[in-house]
Amino acid sequence: MPTYDWKTTTFAEATAIKAIDSHTYEGSFPADWSIGKVPNGGIVCGNFLAVAKLHFDTTLKAQNQPHTIAFHTDFLRRTQEGPCRFKVTDTKLGRQTSVIHISMSQGREEVVAYLTQSNLHTEEGLSLDTGFELHPLPPPVDLVKLKEDKDDHWERREEMPFASFRKAVTKLQFHFPKAGQPHRSIGDEWVHLNTGEKITNQSLGFIADMFPMPVESFRERENPYDSNDPEKAKKRLAIYWYPTVLLNIEFKKLLPEEGVEWLFSRCKTKQIKNGRMDLELTIMDAEGDIVALSHHVCLVLPAARNIAPRREDGREREKDWALAPGDNGTSRGTNFISLRSEADCFCIDARHDFQQCWDCYSDAHQGKDYGDWPPESDVVAEYKDDCATIGFYSNDTLAYVSTTRTSMPSSTPVLNDGCDDTCGVLRGQIDDCNLTPLDTDEVPKIRYYKGTNYEGSVILNRTAGECVCTVPVSSRFRECTLCLRNYEDKLEVAERYEEECEGLGYYFDRFANVTVEDEDDEDETAPAEDKTDASQVLTGSIVAAASTCLLSLLVMYVV
């Protein structure tokens, strides 16, 4: 079994919770339960379940509802290793079930959850056999032989891919089918804890977040979670981070209080698209009973996003990192590029070279864990993100911002709905561009664009963006959407225009040297606010560096 050079803790230690008062609790996320620098979502869930257990063992003991039967959590922001605080709100206290809300903070609110509690010992009611079974059926198992790695159909995986970066995976011993996974979208496993502990309902939050990652099985010719030849499969595997956006667990069976040694889990994905994927887990015990069901929404991000430093105030960018032009309350931060002129200089050519450049760099470091790559390996991903944030895409349908229109629409319709003053310019520009009106009977479906994170429903190409996303329009989005808050159908369309204009790189308040031709502020200049440190200004040489895949030059040419 592999050994590692970091301090290890048990599950009990990683989920140790202390009460501060009747509704406030404290815990701490150890580093050895992290993915990169971010605590694994499963150990975060384990802490939430521990808080709920302690709360119903003490403050709400009279409810006699010690068991969580449903758990929904939203990961609002990236968490970090170290101390954390939980605040509990008793949302609904009932005879059969109760619901609590828990908020976890580390200087800011980062994760929130709703937990439904009941008593699985006393639960009763109608029960029917639905005849459920997995398709295809997993291979049979002999757990006695499996413990000795002598089972006929299952084989121990000595080390998971990139275990030195994904430390949390070392807490489980994984066994995969000897014949390979049944499909690239499916990951079957038998697992037990490597910490010497047994699996209980409280540790199901962690089990529900440990599985073969389907992205990696689809990207490579060899599935790295087949037992056949894991080293061969790993050679060209570029590392990603898969942060959880939300996670649901329904607890179907109460495990023995002392726990069980083994559980089976099947993970399945239905769609991986535009950096977002769904995951469905079925967790079963040795008797074949369903123990828990879990559903996830996850993102697929470069590992560099995981290890980026956080500010002292909790924000995820360093103080000297730039913000995208038009940072008007949005979360569209950038790393190196902060001016449109810089983006024009670099992104127009480089946008077509990012993927080839990254593949080249990945080939040069075959077989190495991401943590062993030199620091400049993150630069390509960061520049690609910057270009996309400011509206430069390799997809030629979306292309890039080429003009900044400042003229008013030919007319401003009057609908007498109370929002003519704030939404008239938007309505007029939409009419001029022959696009979806705000009062459409049916909001268009969202379309996804290959190779980008852009989602469009009302602005489907760059031509439409150049037409409708003018400075007078963009500067009125916020007031217009506020005015339309009582008109749900119109509000949704207006918000789509705002989001899609920003997604294509149109920011109204910090375009460099834009002259705004407005009925109220004619010929008023809105200068750009240059937040770029001298060390972040780009030169034209970076384009050549990106094109030839010399990533080290990317850092050298940032002057």
C-alpha cells in the first residue's frame, strides 16, 4: 500500500464538532482530506451531518429524531483547510420529521444546507417491493476474498490517479471490476475506509463524493479506472478539479451503529457539457439493499483554480490580480488581462492556440502528478479564462468584440408598464436588431457552444451581440431588471440579455476611451479605470509565445 509524506487523521478527527452555544458549532477541515488546497466536498458534508447529529442529541433531543433522512447542500464558494463555524436555524420542527438549515462560514458564508431529520428506528408505513436492480448488473463479489484481494471479479486499486494532489482519495481502498467498467459513463466500486474505521450513516457524505471520475474515462482511450493497465491510462491524463456546486443525499437505510466494513457504489453521468456535469450515485450494502441515493452538479475546471491564493477578506483573488473591464458587481475576475486594448493585442490570435498549447505542455510532462509540474504550467489556463471573460472565444460563431457601439436606438417604445424610462432603450435596440422582445410569449431555450462556457438564448452569435450590446443599453440593464421584478416573464428575458452581453465581453462602465452618446449625457467620456499593475501589462510577444507552446516564455514576457 502506498505511503505519503503528510500527517494523517481519521474520519472521526476530521468531523469532530464542538458546540459554542445551542445553535453554533465549530469544526476544522484537516489538509489530508482535501483535493489540492480545497477540502473534499464529502468531508464537508460529513461535518454538516456531524453538526446535525450533535444538534439533535443536545438542543433538539426532545424531538427524538437522531437520523438524517435527506440532505441538500449548496457550495456557494471555495472552502479552505482549517477552522470553520456552523450556524443552525430550526426551520421546521414536526412530530415525524424536522428540518434545519445550517450555514458554514470561514470568514464568509461558503456552504449552506438543509437537513431533514427523523427516527429510522420507529419509522413505519406502506412498503412495496419495486423490483429495482442495477443495469447492467455489477459482477458478483465475495467480500472475504475481496479483503485479501483474491476475489474472482474485483481487483484492488493500489493508488488512484493523482493521489498526491487528491489527498482525500487515499482515505478509501477502492476495488474495481477486473473486466473493466461496464461503460465509460459508469463507475462501479467496492470501498472501505483506510483509516481503520467502519462506515456509518455519518460517513455516507464522504462515500457519496468518492467515485471514478467519468470525465477522465471519456477523455482518454484507456479508462484510468479500469484495473487492466492504470499506468498506461494515466500517461496522457491532464489533471482537472471537479468542484461540487450542489449535492443531495437521500438516506434509505440505517447502517448498524458500529458501522460496516464494505459498501458498493455505482456512479453514473448522463451529460458532460460546457464544463458542467451531473452525477448520480447508488450506494448499496453487502445484502444488496439501497443505503443511499445521491445526485451532484459539478464543474470541470483546471486544477490551477483550486490552488489559487485567497484574499484575507475571503475573496479568491490576490490583491494584485486584475479585475475584468466593467467589474460592475459581477464575479467575472481576470488574472492578467484587465484592459480591452490588452485583450485585442493578445486574444485575437492566441484564442485559437490555447488547447494545442496545453496539449503540448501536457505531453512534455507525461506521467507526472500536476503538483510536480512547474508553476508556469498554470499560465495557459489562466490566459484562456481571461480571454473568455473579456469575450474572446476560439468558436468563430462567438469570435470576439470588435466594436463598441455608443449610439441610441432609432426609437424607444412606450408600453406604459412603469418601466419605459429604464427599459425603453433596451426595447428599442432589441427592435432595431430584430431580436427576441422582452414580452415574448416563450423564452428561447439556452444553446451551448462547443469549446466555450458561453450559454446563449437571446444572443446567438457575435453579430447579434455587436448590434444589441451597446453602451446605452448595457448601462441601463441593472435599473431595467430592478423595474421588471414584478413582471416575471419580461424579467427573465431582460436578465438573459444582461448575462449574455457580459458573457460576450460587453461591460458598460470601464471600456477604454468610450464616448457615450446619450440623450442625457451627450458626448460625455467614460474613461477606463486601469487597475493593472505594471507587472501585468502584456506585450505582443506573448502571442508568439502562446503560438509556439513555449509556456515558460508566457511568464517571462509579462513585464
